[in-house]
Amino acid sequence: MGKLVDELKRDIQYQHGMNACLNCGICTAVCPAAEVYDYSPREVMNICQTEDEEWLVELLKSDKIWFCGQCFSCKPRCPRGNSTADVILALRRLSVRHGYFAESEKGRQQLFAKRVFGENMLKRGYTLVAENITPAHFPELGENWEYYYEHMAQMREWWDVPMDMENSAGSHRVIPEKDMEELRAIYQATGAIELMNAVEKGMEKKLGSKKEVEKFWDNWVETADSRNYELKENL
């Protein structure tokens, strides 16, 4: 048994999610992600159960662990009480801690999750705020959203829920700093800050420099598609 396997087995979420998989495949049969991606929860559980270090590293470097949408459809249907969704979360943390996430296109999208959802939480207490949902990136939201986006402050005044008002309604309220300090302390104590920092470090190691990480980020801000960034051949 290798060090990565040992580390994975110490993760409490892995312990909750992996009991004794019998490879029946029910999890894959009910998985929405398996319908559209090259992803099989059954395969993930099988690799973990083998406790093969090389197979585990290959899994941590792949897109597969990032396809799961965390719907947890697998959990109530498993005859052995396993939860692939929980196992996936443990695998993702392990992948980020060791920098393997940066080897896959879906894994590199963790930079966006960190800089948008993660930093929003630390600054505002919400994962997503309306300013993040630009009409250029989300044209499917239509003209109504575009109008709201352009007249946000004015419209919220009409609704008597002004932006940046302490304890007002909605995600644009300002959460009291005392509460935000408690939230940041939770993130620190649970290791979330450490994981967020690991995302930045892993991307810098993969792309070669902080400057290149910013190019990667700027490309996503402009196009909303990480596939538009071309990795150098030696990376």
C-alpha cells in the first residue's frame, strides 16, 4: 500500500463513502454524468478498492474525478451503502493537495472555482454574486438578465433591497464583519484555505510561472472556456 492510498483512506469522507463495493454498477446506471461523459462511478470505486498506487495517481491526474456533479443519486441506490460522490470529493482534495489536478483540463478549472466561488465566500460570504454572471458568458439568460445586469443598482433600489447594505435581502447584502471573521476562521480550521492556496501553487508549477497562470486566467475571463488556452508541449 502506498502513501497516497494511506492518505486517501484517512479522509473521513472517503471512510463514509467507501464500505465494500461489489462492483454491481448500479451507481453508473443511475449517474447523470455517466450519460454524457467518459465517466463511470463504478470504475472510480474499483480503482480505489484495488489500492494500487499507480492506478490511483492516473485517476488523480484525469478528468474523471471532475465530471461528478455531486447529485448523490448513487448514494441511496447502492446496495452496500457506498457513496461514490463522497469518494470523489476525497479524491479531489487529494488531487489538489498533490498538484495532480493541473494535469487535466477539467482539473485546471479549479482555478476558476478558487478565484470566483472561493474568494467570493471569503470576501462576501456567498459563492456567487450577480456581477459574476456576465451576459457575454451566459447569453442563454436572455435580454431580461442583460437589462438587469446593466441596471442592477437602480433596479434593486426600486425593489427596496439596495446593494451593499448590511443584512439586507439577497446575495448583495453586506454580511457583518464579525460574522465574516467567523466564516474565514472555519475555512482556515477545516483546511479550505490550504486547498485554495494549493490550487494557485499547483497551477504555477504546471504552467511554469505566475505570469502564465494569469494568462490562463485572462483567457477564461475573456472566453469562459479553458479549452481555448493552449498548453506548451513540454508542460
